[in-house]
Amino acid sequence: AQKIIIDTDPGQDDAVAILLALGSDELDVLGITAVAGNVPLPLTVRNALAVCELAGRPDLPVFAGCAAPLDGSLVTAEHVHGQTGLDGIALPEPSIRVQDRNGVDFIIDTLRREPAGTVTLVAVGPLTNIATALRHAPDIASRVQRIVLMGGAYFEVGNVTPAAEFNIFVDPVAAAEVFASGIDLVVIPLDVTHKALTSPSWIEEIGRLGHVGAVAASWTGFFERFDRAKYGSEGAPLHDPCAVAWLIAPALFSGRRINVEIETEGRWTRGMTVADWWGVTDRRPNALFIRDVDRDGLFRLLSERIARLAGL
Ligand code: BDR
Ligand code: CA
């Protein structure tokens, strides 16, 4: 199985991404590193622990990473995810405990311990933990297999400012360092996640898949109500699960290898992913920028794997 570390700020869509990974035997999740993002770090840690427990994986190590972006203060998104970050059916206080080791050290140690080119990082929050690991241990850049990250937007521009997507906006300095690292990147921007919209019938369907399914349905339902009210959209984009799904079933997705640079300073465009989709520069391609998804295939995969986790 493909070894991965999930770097995350749960978040309902992060939580579904974790469930998808844990329900898929193509993937071997070595650990989960939490980062501040949707809500502050103590809550993203708590939520990651609670999701592992829900999934029947109390053995999975969860680590706390960075509590704040590399420069400046933290921007959070309680207005999207609720005060807990994981509003929906309330999960019990997790009985498993966070690991003592810092998440950044776990990333570094794991990449140094495992054979080079065998561990993929799945990053579905701000890129602070990964950029910090690269700062502390530049040698890991040549050991990581690739990074599959949810972040950015080009044709769909922004969801937190008119120009920027949340994960990149929260820590553009970290993102810039990751995009300049030379590591093979697969980027899942809003351009594709806005095509991965939930539907009421799908939420109902997973709601029938045992307790895990009922909880996942309550999360996505919460998320969906926000998007319908705010954007009048047909459903809610399941952003982060797309990053995990790309690893399990890449044929569901399509995109182009292009150059992507991160704006760290712009007066109006801080956190923008400047994507050379049309190849108008001679800058070296550094990312596979995904733009399309087979929506039905994606939601079938999600239902199947949630059912598996529920033991159905
Ligand atoms: C991203 O921001 C967060 O709110 C979601 O969890 C996702 O990772 C979408 O912009
Ligand atoms: Ca996230």
C-alpha cells in the first residue's frame, strides 16, 4: 500500500478525507499531523483524535504541529465549520491521547526513516507544518515521494478573499516555500473541488451507513447548509477528500503540469496561486494542477469506502 502522512486542520471535509483514507487499503496511513487552520490547533488536534476513534483506529498516532502560520497571526474559519471546527453530530471527548512528539518532527523522522521516495504527504490544511519541516531538514525534500495538497484556485479564484483560497491564504509564506521546494506536487484547487459538490441524496445515502456514515452525513450536511446559504450553490464542495481520492483513483481526475507561483505580498492578492495554465511563461512546471473530476465516480468511491469503515 502507498504510505502517507495526512497533514490536516479538521474541519468536516478534512474529517471525511481521513475516513476515506482509513477505509481504503490502497493507503497505509502512518500518522496524522494537525495544524492550525479552520480552527486553532488544540481543536484540530482534538478533532483528528475524535475522527480516528470514530473510525475504530485508536492505534493511529496523531501529532500536534504548528499553532500559527510562519508570519503573522492565524486566520480561522469558524463561520464555515462551526465553533468546534467539526459541528454536526457531536463526537465524544476522545479517549486516545495526542503523541508527545511534535508533528513537524514526526514528518522529518518518518521521511528519514522510510526508504526515499516511498512516503507521500497529503496536505489538506495550511502548509505550515510541511514548510517548517523543510526549513529544519532540507534533506527531506529529496526523500518525499510527492505532496498531494488541497489548496489554491485559478479560474475559480478565491473563497476567503476574491483572489485567494483559504489554505494558501492562511500561510502564503509556507506555501511559497513548498511550491519552490522542487518536490513533485499534485495540487487540488477550488477549480476541481467546486465540481465535487455533495447532493442531498448522497448525504442521505451515506447517512444510512452505520454510525460512521451518520456522523459523516451530519458533517457534510452542516457544510452544505453553509454553502447553500452563502453561495446559493447546489451542494457543498468536498475539498479535502479529493486529495485522498486522487491517490486512490487518479483516473477520476485530470489536469496539467504547469508552473504555479504563490503571491506572498500583493495588496489585494496575498495568497493567490498564480497558475500558468496557458504556458505563457518559461517558468519550470512545478505542479500537476487538477481541474476536472468525475463527480459520480468520486461520490461512489466515498460511499463505498465509508461503508467499508462501517463494516457493511
Ligand atoms: C479548504 O479550506 C478549509 O476550510 C477546508 O477544510 C479545505 O481544506 C478549502 O478552501
Ligand atoms: Ca482542510
